[in-house]
Amino acid sequence: MEHIVTVQDAVTAFAPWLEPTAAELDAIELEMPVIAADIELLDAHIMTLDRTPTELDARRIRRARRRALAARVARLNLTAATVTVPGGAA
């Protein structure tokens, strides 16, 4: 007779002691501007799903896309600023 252990894994996967660590919460906080910009872009796309996009819709999507890209660039620049290269090279 074989025992099924996947039920135990499913039960313990949501155990209350498996909370995010402080480092994980900090990482999420750093990603929040990117996440918010992506949500805005998604909302702009969702508004045009059931109709033909107007010029205003196209501008809204372009603006949201630029904000999403700017948030990603800012996040990458922040990451690059904290990384140091050995030997003093930049």
C-alpha cells in the first residue's frame, strides 16, 4: 500500500509560521512602483478590450507604458547604484 504525502504538503504550505521575512517585505516594497505602473498599464488595456480604441485610449496606453518603463528603469538604476564593482571600476 502506498501512502500519499501530497496532502501533507498542501496542508503545511499555508501554515501560519510561514510568514514573509523582513527582507522579502523590503523587496516587495522596492517593487511596488513597478507593480503599480504595470497595474495602470493593464487597466488601460482592459478598458479597450470590448471596443475600438479611440485616440484618447491610445494616449492613455502610451502614457501608462511610459510610466511602466520609467518605473522599471528607476528600479534598475536603484539596483545598479547599490551594486559595487570590485577594483573600483564603474
